[in-house]
Amino acid sequence: MSVFNDIRTAFSRRDNALIQLLLLNGLVFVALVLIETVMKLSGTYAAYYPNVVRQLQLPSDLVSLLRHPWTVLTYAFTHETFLHILFNLLNLYWFGALIREYLGDRRLVSLYILGALAGAVVFLLAFNLIPALDRPGGVSLLGASAAVTAVIMAAATLLPEYTFMLFLLGPVRIKYIAAVVILLSFIAINQGNEGGGLAHIGGAILGYVFIKQLQAGRDLGRPVQAIGDWFTRLVTGRPNLRVTRGGASPAPAAAAPKKGVVAKPEQDEIDVILDKISRSGYESLSKDEKQKLFRASQR
């Protein structure tokens, strides 16, 4: 069917990280809906949560976690209600597009994964170290909210003055949207959703630190990218490509830029970009100009 071909094509492209994250969340949701429906109709619904959902959601109980260690990631791709996945994917689409435009596909994936892990760590630490959160049998966490919150906070840290047009509200800067998201996380804690609220806060902290470290020249996503490259080589069997050229000897190492460091634009280029912003606004910049402006902020 063409649908399956479209999905396969979407996952085969290396410059399609945002769509891949959206699809992966959507496919897991659809699979769970179908499995739940079949088990209800077949009279085996009692086994749905222990045999299906429990394999994906993150438990606060450390003994259960040791039996299901993969859940520190799978929970961030698992949703049970339509509204839950709808709001998460809408936010991921809006804010993830900004991260992808300025930082690229690989850093978007790294940010999502690290945000999910940070949310899991804060959730586990809180429910195992804070007596007030002790629950008989423990609690479980699922949903992409921690990872999506990391993306939102990263976008707000990177581009605090960027404006979204919100229905009924008009233009709103994303730094204020991020502030509301954090406030809602604290409200969730006070209203009984302690696990979700704490995971959101963990993701938000990661998103902020990720951008600040990137601006300082340190990419926290490199380990995630290295693991992804290793897994890709394992699945495809393709080794890393190395290109060598004959001819003149390379310039001395001291004159060459450090590996992994992108050359920063000259001040006159930045002045031209800033003049363009003053004349026509930030949205008039091209993608290349926006990236140059971001690299300049790393100085």
C-alpha cells in the first residue's frame, strides 16, 4: 500500500527527523489502539495493561525498572488518550520545527532523547527519595511531555523573542509560552499529577542547559548521535565514509578549525543581518542568516 511506502520513505531519509519523531509517536499510539480493541473484542482485555502497557510505561518502582530498563525511553513515545498525543505532537511540530531549522535534525533528535531521559531521572529520583510521594506499588509515567517540554524550553532559550500567532491571543513571544508551560507543570504537581509535572520540569531543565552548553561550544547531544550512528551502521552494515584527497599537504593543524566547530561569521556579516532585522523584522531573514546569527551568539 502507498501508506506503508510513504512511512518507509519518511524513515529512510536522514533529513526528516521531525516527521520521524511525529510518526513514531503516532504509530505507537495507533498500534496500542488496535491491540486494545482486539483484546476487548476477544475477551482478553484483562491482560492489556500487564502484558502490553506495562512493557512501555516507566515504573517508579526500581525493581520493576530493572525488569523493564527500556522503559526509560519507550515511555516517551507512548500515549493512551487522543488529546494527550494531540497536544504533545502539536507542540513538538511547532517548536521542533524551530530547533530543526536552526540546529539541524541530529540535534533535534538528541534534544528529544535527552529530554526524555532527564524527565525519567527526575521522576525516579523524586518518587524514590521524597517520602511524601511514596505510593504503595509505585506509579507509572508515560507520554512525550518531558521530551516535548525540553524542545519547548530549548526553543525559548535559543530564540526568546520569536513570536507565535496564537488563536484568540494574537502574537505571543515563545519565552512567555515556555513560562506558562513551566507554571502548568507546577500546577499539575499540586493537582495530583506529580509524576507528569516533575518529568516536565526535568525536561525543561535539560532544554535550557542543552542550549546554554551549545552556545558555550559544548554539544551535549554528541553521545546520543554517536549511539545513533553505531546503531545505523549495525542495521545497515554500512561503515563510516572517509574521503581522502591527493595533492598538496594540508595546512598546519594550528591553522585549521577544530573538529566539530563551525566557523563563526565575521562582525560585518552580523551587522548586515542586524540591519536587515531593524528594517524588515526577524522573519525576513533567510535560514542561512538565522544560523549565522545563532553561531555569533556562541562567542
